Amino acid sequence: SQYLYGITFGNNTFVAVGESGNIVRSTNSGSSWNDSNSGISQQLYGITFGNNTFLAVAQSGKIVRSTDNGTSWDNATSPTGNSLFGVTYGNNTFVGVGQSGNIVRSTDNGTSWDNATSPIETYLNRVTFGNNTFVGVGQSGNIVRSTDNGTNWDNVTSPITTELKGVTFGNNTFVGVGASGNIVRSTDNGSSFDNVTSPTAESLKGVTFSE
């Protein structure tokens, strides 16, 4: 058995990615799963869905995409050799984040990619989109944001110095979670974050929102 690191949903299809380029998909609400060939052997860390495209990011900067509901995958040319850990979609833009503060973006459905200038050099774990704003989180509590579709990024003052491992957006609120049970939130579009009292001291690795 192999680790799975990320999962997403689109076009009535669940797609999960993981170790050794592994991709599995389900078209029956997760009742059964089939293997899909990613074409790469590197660890796949993050996946998202946008504009009828599934897009996953991986070790060594690898990026793979599928436009047929996760049945077949193409290798996109990546602008970095650094591992990418998180990816999201918003405003017709895919944004990936990773090692050494790396931020990559694509405005043509994941076909071609550019390196965005990052305000940090420590790694970023995850990225999300909401209210015309991209927010990424990572090592040492770092939080970065972009309000111009991922072109320019600012380092946001973080209320913590421990690693943030997950971030999401819902109800006009950005929420990040991480080491030692830390939870941070922003209600001003990611301009400022507060540390919320957490019910646990265990490491939190992911967060999501549902209406």
C-alpha cells in the first residue's frame, strides 16, 4: 500500500494522488476506485480541479494534468526543479507552491507555467483561493498572499512561528491549521491573521469548508 497525500473533486469524479506517482479515481461517490497512470514516478503531493482540468503537483517540480476527468495525464513543462506541495485554482489561474518559497502559476489551463517572485525562501505547504485572493501557508508560520491573480505576493504578518500545513477559504474567512494544533484565521481577505484557541495540541494537516 502507498501513501495518498491529496484529494479533490470535479465533474462527479474524485481524484487522489500520492506516493510514486500514484493516482486513483472514483466516479461513483468513492464506492470504488481505479488506478490512473500519471506517467511519473515522483511523489505527488497536491491536486486541484478547475475549468474541466485536474492538475497535480509533485516532487522535483513535476506537474501533471488531465482534461478527461483523470483518465489520462500529461506532463506539463515546469519552471522549477523544486518540489511543489500544494496547488489551487481561481480566476482562471492555477497556482502551485513548494520548496524554497517557490510559487508557480498558469493562466492557460496548466499548459504553460511561470515562476512568480516569492517574498520568502522557506517552503510553502498549501495554497487556497477566495474572494479574488490567493493565500499560501508554510514553514515557520509563514503566510503569503496575492490579490492580482498570483502575479505579485506579499508576506503577511503571522501570529505564530510554527509550521502551517493546511489552508482553506469559506464564509469570507481564510483558515490555516498546523503544528501543535495551531489554528489561524483572517476575516479581512488575508491581510491580517489571528491565532484561534484550539481544542487540541495534536498536529493538524488539512482543513476544508462546506456550505
